[in-house]
Amino acid sequence: MVNRPWTTLLRLDILAGLLELIGLYIIGRKSRVGFAINLIACSLWLVVALQTKVYGLVLVAVPALAINAHYWSLWGEKTQDVKYPGR
């Protein structure tokens, strides 16, 4: 059996990208769940970056992970009750 790590990583790559887009869409719909989905996506990007030794992607994935965790923690019950002008 031939070991093909690139095909497995390609699937992780696609999954991470799709999850990130879904997470951003859900955040745009004003739901905290989007940040949790983006945390998973950023974690997958980190795995892909380390496995493929693309360290530039690590420089993007780690801060993105921290930013999503920060805003997920800030998005509590109070922010969901905010009334936006014109809506």
C-alpha cells in the first residue's frame, strides 16, 4: 500500500477552508457558534501548516486562532441583546 499523505492533507485543507467560510457566514448572521467553527478551522489549518512545513501559514493560523478565541469569549449574553439602529 502506498502512503499518500498529500491526499489526506488536501482533504484537511478543503475541510478547513469550508469550515472557515461557514464560520464567517454564521458570524455574519450574528451567532456566536461561528467563532467555535472558526476555532476548529484554524486548528485544522495549523495541522496542515505543520505537516506540510509551510510555516508562513502558522503565522496566520495562530493569531487567527487567538482572535477567534478572544471574540468568542467576549460574545456573551449581553451582546446578543444589543439593538442595532435601523434594524
